[in-house]
Amino acid sequence: MAKRTFSIGGIHPHDSKISRECAIRPLPLPPTVYLSVAQHIGAPAKPLVAPGDKVKVGQPVAEPGGFVSAFIHSSVSGTVKSVGPRKDLAGNNQMTIEIAVEGDEWAEGIDTTDTLVTAIPEDNKAILDKIRLGGVVGLGGATFPTHVKLSPPPGSKCECLIINGCECEPYLTSDFRTLLEKGEQVVIGAAIIRQVLGNVRCVFGIEENKPEAIAHIREVIAKLGCEGMEVMSLKKRYPQGGEKQLIDAVMHRQVGSGALPISVGAVVQNVATALAVYDAVQKNKPIVDNSITLTGECFPNQANVLVRVGTPLSFIIDQLGGMPEKAAKVISGGPMMGKAVANLDAATLKGTSSLLFLTAEQTARGEASNCIRCGRCADACPMGLEPFLLNRLAKAGDMEKLEENAVQDCIECGCCLYSCPANIPLLDVIRMAKADVMKIMRARAAAKK
Amino acid sequence: MSQIIIWTIAIITVLGLLLALVLYLVAAKFRVEEDPRIDEVEKVMPGANCGGCGFAGCRAFAEAAVKAPNLDNNYCPVGGNDVMAKVAAILGYEVKAKDPAVAVVRCNGSCANRPVVNTYDGYPSCKVKAALYSGDTGCAFGCLGCGDCVAACQFGALSMDPETGLPVVDASKCTACGACAKACPKGIIEIRPQGPRGMRMYVSCVNKDKGPSVKKACAAACIGCGICAKTCRHEAIVLENNLAYIDSGKCKLCRECEAMCPTGAIHAVGFPKPLDKEAVKARVLERQKKEREAAAAAAAAEKEA
């Protein structure tokens, strides 16, 4: 049988997974951590601590600021030094809790041993509560609070849980290493999520360029005797890890414009999120650390490291031999969707998955020339949009036509920009137009209410 | 042959007359009653269709002005008081005269003042840039330098100064329509009153960070020290979020704040003579010293009593 993949668009960038053999290793604690209160989509969290307070690892330091929001826990033990604005990865001010590290004392009730806890609690409500209190958010990139995603709106029914192990972005290997090294924990985490959703079918979607991970997870599922779980080897194609693309690949169902995955009976969770769910439910351990890939051809000490949330990037880089001379750009995330870091003194967030070092030649943008209407961008768009048209409409500022042509469905994957032979900065312009159209749509929805 | 030509002309003429009649009847039957004053108002408008009044164009403004019970919320910044007086005359309303205004760029972040810490190679638009990150320098508030404001100006009043990398307003062309202020994602452009004989003062910075980090990012930024607010004898300067703001309604244009500002963030425009900073500074310091002595003497006298 031909391997599955999503039905429209997509590209085949070189996967460059040069750090795939690097096992995840913990880094020493930094002298200070900086915990931003906006580490998730939705309302920023509200700080619970004041300067001078003593905190332990895993103690909540900020509470949810709304329904779609999440707890933030201290990732170290020490003294709160300040609560105030600090520059984030993009250089913008963000409310941040600064904690000076003193020792490594964990809060009570957290199981820090490596023993595997296989027995899943029966009470789904209690599980959801633990996920919420553990500050678990989607670690695939969007950082959407997990407890909200696992409470489908009334009237909708989940039929399939997809665990996203595609890691379709080039260079990134932290999910791959997590699958290999913490496979048992990820599978139990998936089993917990599956139980909350009503014992639905559970599919691990893993791309074929990770055969070790596919074999290992199959083994683990057989060993643990998990019911209703399978591993699906998917054809390698970017952006397969996109929620809607993965649902298309696994279930052959398309999520409509503006609709949520639950409308076709699907819930997608990332591998790292499943691990975080395991930690939160079985070990009472909130998200205090995450694994980050440090990679790039010019970076000599390729690594997958486990760092505490809020560790300054400059500290991580120093621990791994300092900034490579040839690096011109540091990207947080993958090369396709990641964002260039403007401020290396900023700290990691829950959702930080990688630091990628690229040279000037690798990031050079060719000079843009005129559109020759070749249609490659439209072929590449996994959402079936026409980027060349959206680009033109965005420059003309025609908001109505932009909305008609579904600019709001753009997932900002960058396939159009990647495939454009004329080097037109399609995504830059479309992203701006999307933000404008979304603003208008939200204002209209608010006016209707 | 001539027969054909005559017939053709006759048929076309008759057809034309018939159709004209039909058009006339339809126009008469489906005539839309429109307030004739809308046309009159539109005629006196500047016709720039810039949207500075908040409406889609001059016609839309005229419609709104005719419909509204008064002219309090409708004002054409481009036409100014002259046009509004004409509009008021047509509609029989009263209009409050407004001070003529001008766009002011509140950023001092020239290449010399603001060290560049990042470079940007994306689409040259401030809006795109602002959505991605804070900008090329350590200042997260200042001008991004891609010229969205210049592109937004319909009157050619804005241009980028290649030396400073900042936009410059040509006051003689600026109509204060506000398009640039709306286009600027950082909100550094303010529409301020032109001031008497074009003389005005403003704080040319919008950075709300605390002093030390601001100073690191830009040599000519407002560091929120508050010296200007203490110097001002007219309570025209308010200090909020580490940033001074001059209320043009209260400012008496004495230029003392300009002389006292340690970073040179306060700008004075349109004055005939350059300021003798040292002299004014000495004068202010002398006055403040006397005030302190007087206050001390008063306190001592109170203590004795």
C-alpha cells in the first residue's frame, strides 16, 4: 500500500536532520531564569509571586489569566528577584518573572524518579484538572492550552486522536529523540489523552525518515499492551506536521475553512505534549523543562539538550561552545516557520523547540523580481490558496477580496515563499494581510454579539 | 445607394429618440430624492478623498455632515477652518474653529543616536517588520525606517531623510489628515497643533522603558528623568510610564525644558532664533536655587513660629 500523506500542496525540503544521533542530555542550571507570563496562546498568566519570595521547582508562579490560558511554574528553586517587563525573543517588552537560582529543591508531591507509572487513573475529570494545574500546553508550536483542547465543545465527538510525531521541519530532532528515549512515557501519555477523549482510536503519525522511532513506538505499544493504538508511517513531506495536513494524511478528512479539527472528529497532540501529559498526570510534574535541538551546519556542538524553561539563550549557547563565528542568523524553531531571534539575552519558553544557526549564505534572500504567473506557489500551498493572488490583493489592500480568497486559512508554513522562482516575499505580505483580515473578522464577530 | 443611407439615418434617429424617451421616463419614475445640500457641500470640499475626516471620501463626509445634527464630530482636517466655515454656511450650523495641526514624528533614533543590533532582510514594510520583531535597534518603540508613513501620505509631505533614516514632515504640504499616524505601527507620529506662527515644542520620543535601558538603546531618547516636568512653570509637561509629554494647550513656548533636557529629546520647531542653551539653563538653575532657599527659609520660619 502506498504510504499516506496529505492531499494538496506541500514541498520536499532537504531534511538536514544532522543532530539525529545526539541523545538528549540535561544542561546545568543557569544562574537566573526568566519566566515570561505569555508562554501560551490566549490571555497572559497573572503573576502569583512578588520580589523576595522563595520558590521551589514546580511551584506555580503565575495563574491563568482567562479561560484560554495556563499556569506557569517555577523551573528552578530560588528567590524571585523581580516581576516586570523584560525584552523577549523578538525584542518586545513582556511581563517576566526573574528568579535567582539557589540549589535545586523540588516542590512537595512531585515524583522526580525515573520509575515508569503505567496505571492510568480512572477519573477523567481529575486527569483534566492535573493537566490544567500542570500548565500543559501544546508543544508542537502553537502552545494552545491542552486542557482546553481536550474539552471538546458540547455536541462534538472525537473519533480519532492523532499523536503528531512528524517533525516535518528540517533540522529539528528533539521530538525524534523524545520518541526514541522516552517512548514508554509518550505512549502512556497518549493513552491518558485517549482515555479522556473516550477511548477513541489513537494513531501515531510519524514520517518515514524516522524508521527507528516508528519501530520503537510499535515495540512499546506491543510491550505495554495498549489497546486501540497504531503507528502510521507517513510519506515525508512538508508541512505534514500541520494540524489540518496531518488529519488529512491520517484520516483522509479535510477540515473546513475556519473550522476546528474536532469538526471532523479529530484531536491532534504533539509527541512532547503527550510526554508533558504523562509527567503532569503520573508524576505530578508540571512543565518545568523541555528538550531543545541546537543545530545548523556551522554549529560544531550539535546537541539535543534538556533545559529548564526560562533559561537565557546566551547561557545555552555558551554551554555548548559559544556562538559560531560564521552564524549570521539564530532561528528559534525550524527553518521554515521559526522566527529569527532578535535578542539572545531572552529566555526559552515552554514552546521553544530549537535554536538553529544559519550562515549568511544560507539565509541570503535573492532579489525579488516580477511574478511570472508560473503557479508554483499555488501548487505548493497545502491549504489550497493562491499566494500570488493574495500577494497582489494584499498590496492593493482589498480586504473583502482577501477574505473571499480565504487568506485567513493561511497556516504561514512558507511553502509559497520556498517555491517561488522570482523570490517574491509572498509570506511576509500574506501574513500581514492575514492579520488585518482576522482583525476585521473578529471586530465583525464582536459587533454581532 | 442614397436610399440606404437615408433609411439608416432615419431609423437610427427614431430609435435614438425612442430610447431617450424610455430613459427619461425611467429616470423620472425611479428618481432618488437626495438632499441638494450634499452636492453643495461636496463642491466646497478639498476633493482629496484622503479619509482624514474618518469617512471614505469627500462625498461620504458631505452625506454624513448633512445628516448629522451639528458639526461637532465632523471636521475636515485638510480643508481646515476655511472649508468648515463654508460647510457651516451651507448647512446653517455653527462650527468651532480648530487650531491648524501638523504631523510630528516623535522619534530621535537616527543612525548616529541608535546603535543597530540586528539587521532585517524581509519585505520592506514597517507593518510586516513590526509583526516580526521590535526593530533593528535596542529600542522597541522607535521608528522602523521602512517608510510606511511616506507611502501613506497623499500630499507628498513626508520623506525619509537618508542621513538619519527617519521620516521628515514638510509642514507646508502636511494637511494633518492623519494617514501617516494610522500607517505607523509604532504610533510615533502624532497630529499636533501647529502652534502660534508655527512655533511648537514636543518630546521627540515614545520609549516607555526605564531610563537605563533606554539610554543603552538610544542616545537622544526621553529617559523619563522628569527634569522637564520640574522645570516647567506652566504644568504643561506630564510624566507617565517613564515618558514626558508636552500638552500643547498649556505650553507657553518658553523653551526652558528644551534647555534643561539632558538628552536633547525635546524639540522646538519654527522658532526664529536658535536657543542659547547655557544661558537659559543658568537662568533656570538660579531660579530653582532661589526657590529652594525660599522654601527652606519658609520652613525655618514656620518652625520658629
